[in-house]
Amino acid sequence: MKIGVLALQGAFEEHIKKLEELGVEAYEIRQLRDLDEKPNGLIIPGGESTVMSKLLDDLGMREKILDYAKGGMPVFGTCAGLILMSKETGDPRCNGLKLVDCTAKRNAYGRQLGSFDTVGEFKGLGKIPMVFIRAPYISCAEDGVDILAEVDGKRVAARQGNFLVTAFHPELTDDLSVHRYFVDMVKTK
Ligand code: GLN
């Protein structure tokens, strides 16, 4: 089993470390040919969703990722990754993959509250540390989207079939449980 981490921009190294800590083989996906290795799962990290969305097109990677994702490959998006996986973003500069039937509100906490740490309940995992950096939240979710965590009444994690999204960065904490949850999705697919 091998999990690819989209490494165009942003916080991808931390995800690779987490996967390695779990004993899972992980590799960076930097260009189209890296996808030919057919990863069993894919992580889309935090960063800048508008930049990543443009790079996906510049590098010609969008179609192949969509192909794999629609064929059942589990995909996990954190922060900008959540934005890229949401059906709607309300921002024309962010042409995402539209995998999850939800709306992501970008930079939703405003400038002052752009970054904060908290501890929140994650469905099935209990209380876990959550790091938010200029984070989005899920402002709207259709039936079929299972909300896994809320912080202050805002939806910050969800799953729809083989897709997992978190508005926070589990890779920037000491906790491995969200990555373990994703690895289990990949193992049981
Ligand atoms: N604000 C960024 C965006 O809109 C997301 C920030 C992050 O990934 N930490 O893409």
C-alpha cells in the first residue's frame, strides 16, 4: 500500500512524516507522471487553494486525479485541500475538484482569528488537537455528507464515501488518529 501526497505547494512534508510514523509508504506527487504509480490513496495538503487549483491545470493533473477519485481511490484534504475537494467555494479563482457535496467558506474566521489551536471532538476518535491556519469551514453540506467534527457550531470535518476533509491541520499536531482513520479508509476500500 502506498499513499501519495500532492506536493505542489504547502504543508506536504508533515503529512508524509505522519504516514511514515504509521508505517505506511508515502511519496510526493509533484508531476503528472508521479500519478502513474497509481497511489492507493491521496492526501491534498494545506497551502493556498487558488494556487494549487491553477497548478493542477498547468501540470495537467486534474483529470487523472478525478479519474482515480471517481474510481474509488480515497482522498483526504486538509484546509486548502478541503477547499479544493468541495463542490462550491464561492471563489471563481478556485476551480476545485468538486468531490464532496459541500460548500467551503474560505478564510472563514477573518484575519484576527486566522490561526488558532483547540481541542475538539471528532466522531469515533474522541477529543483531538486541531490547528487552524487561515482556515475554511463547511458552510453548507448536502445529504450524504457525514459531519465528523464541529467547533463553535462550525462544521470542520466531514466524510462522503471515499473522501475525507478537515478544515484543520492534523499533520501539525502530535496526534496520529486522523491519519490512522484515513489509512483505515485506504486499507478497507
Ligand atoms: N486560506 C487558504 C486558502 O484559502 C487555506 C489555508 C491553509 O491551507 N492553511 O486556500
